[in-house]
Amino acid sequence: MYVAFFGLAQRPFGLAPCEGAVHWTDPHWHDFERLRLALIDGAPLALVLGDTGTGKTTFLRALLRDDTLTGIFRPAFHANPIGDGPALLRWILSAFGAEAGAAEPDRLLARVETVMAEIRAAGRLPLLAIDEAQGLSTAGLEMLDRVARPGQGAGAAFRLVLSGLPELEPHLEQSHPSFLDLAQDSQVRLQPMTATETADYIRSRIVAAGGEADALFDPEALALIHRHAHGLPRLVNTICDRGLNAAFGADRTCLDGAFLRELLADWQDTAGDGICLFEGPAPSLPPRPKAAPPGARLRPVAQSPPPETAPETAAAGSARPEADRVNKPVSAAASVPEPCPAPARLRPRRTRLLAATTGAALGLAAVFVGSTLIVGGPDDPASPGNTGAPRLATASPFSEGRSEAPLADRLRAAETASAETGAAAEHLTRTRIAAAEARLAETRAELDRLAARRRDAIQETAAAEARRAAARVAADRATADFAQLQDRIAEAELRLDALNGRLSAGGAAPLTGVQATAARPVPKPDPGSGPPPEQRTEQSPEPKLDPAASPLMLDAAPADARVAQRQYRHALASSDPLDIAIAYSRAAVNGQSRAAYYLGQIYEVGDGVERNIDTARHWYRIAATEVVAAQVRLDDLPEGPADPDRATARPLAAHLAGGVIELVWQGSGPFLVELAAEPGPPQARFATALTAARLSLPADLALNWWRIRAGRNAPTDWQRIEPR
């Protein structure tokens, strides 16, 4: 073997490419991608057409090994399909690794459908690739049409990839034109390689085998290989493989153009009719010798004309141009076998003509001698005219009358037996047809029952989906109501705390229990009765409430769209996470829903601020009225009520302009915003569950300080409000 001689790791030009070394030309790669995408997009049928040796099998196997397709499909491969419909079903089951057994067609068909359903239930789609599909019989195509049902799209049992010679297309058009309609956008035709592609192909095979790209063939040799192989990969492999074998025998480390041209001349037939390597592709090449043993390998041996060859014959053979002998178009039906026997020496033309004439004469003589052994005919009295059968000259000595009666009896008996056999066969056929019709009726009834069950299941599924959607809507509504109730409870607790503070400042007992929610009714005094007895003797003036003991409850100021837009743009342009959170907060309290959505994301992940899911939920709820994604995030957030004992707050920013103040802080609520003219008792308050507020300040109070109280915790330190 020449592998070690040329320093290679393996044989570079075998019929199968080296592991992981498939060489793609640009047209072949374009065809591969187009067919791969067509299968991914749901094409039910794909066709791969090409002449012999263009690489259809390699193309097909690379397609079945593609990582993307193997993740979607369960591929199976079948080559050279033969037989009728049941035989094809057995081949399909074997290709998918299932046992077929000897069963009738209906059971085989049911078995195939069961196997395909199991593959789909496993999460993949069956994909059957058939190579040399031009050998499919009409019965095989009908069975494929019956099993695969490619015209039904997603209901097909499996996807099909048919590969074969160009005559596959007219075969399908004649037998099943619907197949061609399905493959209009998923059909490729593999073409021979160009000279440049052939050279690149040879170099890539050498490199994949562990050699240097330009170490074994010079440019002239590469051009000769392309010209003699017509750009067909299989012929290129054959020439290169046997050329390297010949160079190994001649102890040459490189094949140049002169040496390869000499080899091609040695492989030329002695009659000038072709080259043994290319028997079949060109019309003028000789047929494959039938006497060659299988697996025989060619060694290039120079052939010289036999001495008995006529001068004119040799001259005619040598005068033929090389282009007529070798460089001819490749036939579509040609096949190139892997082993090629050495060309046999052909007899001279005169010798072959003499042998043919002698054989014909001997045949005529044999016919003449045989005819002399047979006597009788239409006019011979020794031959019965009603039978028309010849009789030997040494006929039976029985008389004509005695031999006719038994013959007539035998004829009548044969006719009777034939009639009985025909009747029995007809009865058996009718019985089988009746049984098949009964099975068909049962199958149709079962299909009707399955269809009814399927309709019931679909209706039940639709009803369940409707109930599920209604339950989901009710759950969302309940969640929203619960959140609103939590906000109201938090606001009520804050107001209760404020009221208790005022009562404690006035010396009254704090409200507890029912007193916290319902004030005790005060009886109306009678206008004619005068003041109560305990107040008639001494008139006390009405007490005045201390502003520190009764803080004013502030209202939210109207939103300003210009401020919202300005702060939103500022947040988009800023790179400081804390500055972005402050700008989004000011934009959100001014009505910018998208800013509230982004602020919810900031608190959900803790970007620039302390992470707090409850605060993120409140901002998402504000944004959900206009931003759909905010409602999606609300559904994904874990549910959990706010804990007032664990609430925190930290002031971030304050902005005062035109009697309106905007305050921003971070933490987890509920919150109570307190304002005062000087640090001390608060003079005004505002309750909220958000981390920002826009408030309208009273004109008669100069509120220059603010702080935050989170839940039941102590308030933060007083913060100075700087007017801007």
C-alpha cells in the first residue's frame, strides 16, 4: 500500500471521505444549505438529483449527520430500494431499527404507523432518506404515498428525501406528479466540479489524509485529472488512487503531467475504444467485463497491439483524436464501480468476424440436423391434424384410432381440472376480498369512533382552557384588589398614627379597637336648653390646636408633562445608577409610565439602590396601566405582604419650585413624609407606598425641612430643602 510511502496517515482517495473531511464546493454548499433550511421549514419532500459520481450519497449522508437536523429529526437511510409495496415497508421498518417480521401488508402498514408515532412522541420527527430512488417501482411509490402522506403537511408520517439519477424526475412525473409539486422548493441538482474546484478537492483530500497539499500532484497533473474525470468526484478519486498506486510501484514521490499522461495511455484500450477506469460514463467506452472477479484491482500495464492485428486497424485506432476517446460527456445512467479489472486483450477484428461467421454456420447446421429428426406436418398422414404437435419418426406402434381416444380423455380431464381450479381460485379470491372489505369497514368504524373521541377531547380541552383563562383573570383581579386593599390599610395605619399623635398631644387616650375606625357620636345640644350644667357656671374658651400637634395632610400636586419628559431624557443620558434612579422617580411622579416601569426593574434587581421586591411591585403596578410588560413582570414577581416592622427609608433628593416640592427616597414602605419649618414637630404629612412624591405646599407655611418615616420605625434625620 502506498500510504506509508507518501507519508500519509490514511488512504486519501477512497470512496468514502476521511472522517470529518467532506470537501464542499461553493455550489454544493449552497445546495446543502438550501435543502437543510427547506427541511427545517417543514418541506415534506426533498429531491437530490445528479449524474453518477457527482457525490449524491456523500451529500445525503452529510445531510443526515447535520447537528441541527439530528436535533429535530430521527434520520434513517435506505439505499437501492427493490421489491413491491410490502417489501418497501419492511425496509422502512429496518431503517428505523424496528422488527418487521413476515406479516401481511395491512399489519406492516399499521406497524410502520406505530413506529412513526413512537418517534414523534419522543419529541422528534421521522426523516427517511432513500438513495438510488430511481429504482423505486410503481408499487413502491404508491406505498410511499400511502404511508408518508406528504401532501398533508404536519400530518405526514415522516419526511422524505429521495436521491437518484436525473431519470428519477420523469419517473416521478409519470407515476406520481404530486411528488414533484411537493418538491418544487426543495430540489437540488448536483453538477460536476470545475477545474479549480477539482484541484481544491484533490488538495483537501490529501491534507485530510495527513499529507501536504501540493506535494503529490503538479498543476499539469491536476488539469489532466479534471479533463479525464469530467469533474466527477468518484472518477477523480479513482484516477488519483490508482495513479498514486502506480507512482508507488515506480518509486516516484510526485505525479507530474508526463507520468500521469503515460499512465492514462497505458490504461487505454488496445482497440482505442476507451479507458478501463471510465467504463460506463462516456458513450464510446467499453462495457464492464463480466468475467472479472469481484474485488480485482487494476495495476497499470502497458498494452501493445497483438501481432496479428491488421495494419489498417491499428492505424485507425491511433488516428482517433484523444478528445473522441476520453473527453466525452458523462452519461446519466453510467455507473463507476470501485474495483476495475485490467483491460482484456481484444481479438483482431478479422479474427472476431471469422469466429462469428463460423458460429453462425454451426448453428444453422444444428438446426438442420434437428429438423431431420422430426417428421410429420400439416399434410403428413402420420401426424394428427387436430393436435398440431410434431411426432418423432420412431412413433408408438399403436394404431391412430387407439391413441386418439386416451388423448381426448386426457384433454377433457385437463379442461375439467382447470375449470375446477379456476372456480376454486375465484372463490378464494372473492372470500379474501370479502374479508378485506369487512376489515376495511371495521377500520373505518374505528376511525369514526376515534374521530368522535378526538372531537370530544378538543371540545373538553377548549372548555378547560376557557375555564383556566377565566380563573386566571379572576386571580389577577383578586391580586389587584388585594394590593389595593393593602395600600388602603397602610394609608389607614398612617392616618391612625397621625391621629393618635394629635390625641396624645392633647392629653386624650389613643384610639384602639373599634375606636380606630369609627368615632363615638357626639350628641347635639338642644338650642333652648343652654350649656350643660358643668359649663354654665364657668365659660371656657375654645382651645386652639397647636400646628405641631395637628400636622396638615398634604395633597399630591398635578403632574407636569414637561418635567416628566426632561427627567426621562436626563435618565437616558446619565451613566450614574443612583442619578438614573432619581431622574426616573421624578419622571414617574409626573405621569411617565415608562419611567415607572424602568424604576420597577431598578428596584427588582437592585441597580444603584437597595433591592426591594415590594417597592418594585408598587412601581410596576403604576406602570401597568400603559405598559404591557409591567403587567407581565407583576405576574412573575413572588407574592408577599409588606412588613411594617422591617420597613426602611433613606432620603435621596428634594426639589422645590413654584410651591411644588418633589421628594425622592429609597427603601421599603409604607412611608409617611413629614415636613416642618424647622427641625422639630412636623407641621405637614403625606402618606404613600411609593419612593417618590410630588406635593403642593400651602402658601401660609414655609416648610423648609423634610424627613421620612418607614412603617412603624423611627423617622430619618431632618433634611434641608434648598429652593431652586
